[in-house]
Amino acid sequence: MTPEIIHRLHFAFTVTFHYLFPQLTMGLALLIVALKTVALRTGSPDWDRAAQFWGRIFGINFVMGVVTGIPMEFQFGTNWARFSRMSGGVIGQPLAMEGVFSFFLESAFLGLLLYGGKSLSRRLHWFSAVMVWLGSWISGFFIIVTDAWMQHPVAYTRMPDGHFEVLSFWQLLLNPWAILQYLHNMTGAVVTGAFVMSAVGAFYLLEGRRQEYGRIFLKVGVIAGLVSSIAVIFPTGDMAGKYVARNQPASIAAMEGLFKTQIGAPIVLMGQPDESTGQIDNPIAVNDVLSFLIYGTTRAEVKGLDQFPRDQWPDALPLLYYAYHIMAGLGTWFALLMIVAAYLLWRGRLERSPWVLWALLLSFPLPYIANTAGWMTAELGRQPWLIYGLMRTSEGYSDMVSAGNGLFTLLGFMGLYTLLGLLFTVLVYREIAHGPEPAADTEVVE
């Protein structure tokens, strides 16, 4: 394999493993605020213990996210030095601000949330949860601003030596691509948090222990899951998809497997893309739907891949196609499951419906898969560009690092991250097995 392929695989592995943790912390942060708000308003110790329990899960995820995130910062200099040298004047600013909000705001208030129960008043303890939520979401915003500039470059100028500089930091922050991607991404993170919380609640009820906490987790998880599972499809997914179609038409054609330009383009539900023949094998398609989803009319023309030079096609087209369809298919499942669960919750029958509880319990890994597939869709869809329309991926990697060296460190990371994954699993399992017991509670003063 070439050095370019190795460097791409290296970063793909580290960023995919890393994002398993931030998506849960960003999703849980909002749900912990909800738990603390109910505890503050009602004075219920059960809701307060529930918040503390999920605060501990949050803490484990946060630490793992930091440990797996730091190496990616170094990879910009080791594996992608040419890209960093050319674009550092733009991406360096949001990445630096992400570090400020993540390591200072979020981590400082996380300490107060976890260990300030005895010394803080109830309102200040609630405020610490709010600040953890804001810190995690602001941190995520700056990361997405960085990625959005690579997807849709704005507010930049190119200097005589070829490197990029920012013209307006505010225009960089308000990049329309960043706003839409952020809304879609954070909604997806809430889906992950909601499904994990619902799964733990279902686990407790199916085991017949910690019934009160199981009910709390199910109530918060299902309500948040219903809202976020619908919002991740419409409006956030719908708006993001339309923006991609307008600004990266080759990407949307590859995602949908649309090889030929069509009026009244169909949406393919299932099928296998064949680049050699330029068609979808064994398709199950619904006519006119793609045109309607993008342009609001069934008679609109949608550009196919035949309208673009072959060297501008996404270079991992089958993987992009399948990642997009996995994301969309799982998103549909999330909405359907949460609609059923919310209906049973409203009727007071959810905890007596083991088939739904089992579905919630077994579905908890699926949001991780869907979010990973969503990020793969975004990043593979941008190819062959590292900075869309400005720098190809083949121009950004470190040509001084050989394929052998890259492969050696990739294997090392894979081994190390396997150990970290096992440690994470053990720590979280211990917390869930112990549960939010009264003995673990820290009383807060009035």
C-alpha cells in the first residue's frame, strides 16, 4: 500500500475510535441537565442520584475521549504535515479554542459536578451540570467548524506561498455548512445518549431490580430519543442533505448511487453499486423521490456522476454508498422504535412490554454505528479533496513518513486502543452493575 493509503487508514482508525466517546458525552451532557433540573425542582433524591450516576459514566467517557483525542492533534504534524503547513492559519484557531473549552471549561465544571455535592448548594450543583453541557457542546462546535471549512471553504485568502489565511474569523464560525452540520451532529449525539440511557433503564427493569431508576432512565431516554430521532431526520438531516446537494453534487450522486443524470430521479432503498457498469444491481427504488427531497418537486433534474470527470468522483464510492444507506436505514429504525416506546410510555405500559424493552436494550450499539456511518459519509463524500476544490488528499499527506512506519504505528495504536476499549467496558459495566445506589449518593446542602 502507498503512504497515502496508510496515512488515511491511520487517521480513519484513530478518529473513528475516538468519536465513540465524545458522541456519548455530548449526548449525556444534555440529559444530565434534564435529570438535575427535575431533581432541583422536585427535591427528589432518586433523580439527583440518577444524575450523579450518569455523571460518573460521563466522566469515564470524557477521560477516554481526551486520551484518544490527543494523538490526532499530533497526526496533523506527523501524517499530514503538508496539509497542516498550508491550512494551519485557518484550522489552528478553532482547534485551539476547542482545547480551551474542552480542557478548561468542561473539565473544571465536571470536577464540580462529580465531587462538589457536599460543598455546593443544589443550584450551584445544577449550574455545574449546565456548564459541563455548554462546554461539551461548544467544544464540539469548534471541531465541526474546522471540518466544515474543509468541506466548504469560506472566509479565506491564499498567500503568495500557497498557504491559507483567515479573512474573517466570524465568517469562519458562521459558515452555513458548519451550522447545518453542527445541528445534525449534535442531534445524533443526543440519539446516542438517549438510547444508552434507555438501554440501561430497560436492563434494570428486565432484571427486576432498581425499578425506580429504570423508570427514570426510560422516561428521560425515550422522550429525548423520540425528539432527537425525528429531528435527526427532519429538519437537520433534510437541510444538511440539500446543502450537500447544492455544494457537492458529485458527493450526493455517489451517496445515492445515481450514475446518470435524471429528471424525476429515484431514491434507491437497496442495491449494490457497480462502478464498472455505472448502475445499481438488484435495485429497490422509489421513483421521483430524490428529486423531490432535494428540490421540492418530482420533476427536477438531479445531476448524476456522468456529469463529472472521473477523477472528481469520490474514490471509495461503494463504501460511501453503503455508509450513507446504513446511516439512513438506522435513522429510520430509531424513529420507529422511539415512536412505539413513547406511545407505550404515555399509556403507562412500557415497563410491562418486555419486547420493547428488549428492543431498546439490544439497540444501544446502533447509534454508534449510525454516527460513525454518518461521519464516513461526510468525509468519504468530500474525496478526492482534502480541502474541497482547493487541495487534493494526495497533496496533503507527509511524504517523508514511509508506508512501513505508518503501518507500524497504526498496528501499535490498534493494540493500545484495544486495551483501552476493554478497560472502558470494564469500568462502565462496574458502574451499571453497582447502579445509582443511595450509598454512592453525595448529599447537597440547601
